[in-house]
Amino acid sequence: MAFQLSSVVPWGRTMAEYRSMFLLTDEDKNKKIAGFGDGPASFNHEANAAGWHITSFDPIYGFTKEQLAQRIEEVLGIVMQQMAENMENYVWTQITSLDELEAVRMGAMREFLFDYELGNQQGRYICHELPEKLPYPDASFDIGLSSHFLLLYTALGLGFYIAAISEMLRVCKEVRIFPLCDLDSNASQLTSDVIGHFSTEYEVQIRQTGYEFQKNANKLLVIRRK
Ligand SMILES: C[S@@+](CC[C@H](N)C(=O)[O-])C[C@H]1O[C@@H](n2cnc3c(N)ncnc32)[C@H](O)[C@@H]1O
């Protein structure tokens, strides 16, 4: 079935958040980085403007700027209402209020929309749905990232995760996934199963990050070719 924009809740994070979640350092600036499920994050625009080399992949990049802008407007009120009802599940130290959260997320998504058409022309936003095969040779990227997509939605199931991460590991020398809990902040059996699966052939590490907005969502999974 074709990918439906109506099934997506666009919500975009910033470069500062990506750096903190994925423990990216100034040395990573010269590496080739792929972001999977980057959606309307401003990471691609901010990082490329600062001289980094980021290519983002997401099925929503098959839609126009106007369609994406409309979908962002449609869901904003619903997401903010859910956040207001579940405030106790979040850590309000970096982002200190609902108003600030809305300003940060909308700022990131407006920046993404501003950059979207140029980024498309430059091949920085590529329409792609995991686990489909990517049009790249093996080891094309140094690092592959997944922020708030893989492992968060347990309903996608183990088969989907293994296929998606295997394809990421084919085109990337290393894959980093954040966070390692489900939407209710629980460590899932699925994450343990994914770790067990890849541990036999790859070097697998769990690293603590300084980033924690959703409570207990503060760990990063790193899977690297041995
Ligand atoms: C919660 S958003 C996260 C956006 C961004 N990574 C961030 O952290 O700000 C999840 C993203 O995953 C994308 N997505 C959904 N299914 C996907 C798939 N099969 N392959 C790649 N991305 C997918 C959605 O379109 C959406 O943009």
C-alpha cells in the first residue's frame, strides 16, 4: 500500500538535539551521515549549512512542501493537547514549558520547510521507506542515524526492525538508534531481541546520552561492523 501522509505525525527536532542524542562531535563534521526517518527535523538544514554532510531519508519526502506544511498544521493542536495531558512523562529542564516546546518544534519544522525544495534538488532529502533497498553501494555512509523512529514503535515488529537495520548497516559503517525504549518509556523485549540478533555479527554498544526529554529515553544503541 502507498505511504499515507495522514498516518504521519510530523514532529521535528533540531541539530543541537541530534548532536546530544547521537553523541556527535566536531570530528563527525567531515563524515558522511545518513538520517533515516528524519522527517521535518531541522538537523539536515542546520548541519549542512554548518559544513556537515547529511543526507536524510523519509517517505514523507515524496510529498510537496504545501502538503507537508498542511499536515504539520493539522496535527500541531492534537500533539500539544497530548503533551499537556502527559506532562509528567517528560523532563522539563532543557525545554521548560509547553509553550517553549511548541516554539522549538515549530521553529525546527519551519526551518525544514524553508529548506525543503532546495534540499530536494540537492539530493539531501530522499524519499525512501525502510526496509526497502537503498540506491547506494555498501558502506556509502560513515554513520546512519535513526531518531525517534526505530525501536520506539514496537507494533512494527521484530521482522521489520531486523530488515530495516540490516539495510541501514549495508549502506552505513555504523548505525546509531535513539531512544531505546518504547512510547511508554519502557525497555522493550523487541529492543533486547534486536540487540541479540545483531550481536553475533556486529559490535553492539549501549551508550548513555545527556539528552532526556521523554523520561528514561536517554540511551543510544550503536551497531558497528566488526
Ligand atoms: C517521530 S518522527 C521523527 C522525526 C525526526 N527523526 C526527529 O527526531 O525529529 C518519525 C519519522 O519516521 C518516518 N517514517 C515512518 N515510517 C518510515 C519508514 N518505513 N522508513 C523511514 N522513515 C519512516 C516518518 O515519516 C516520520 O518522519
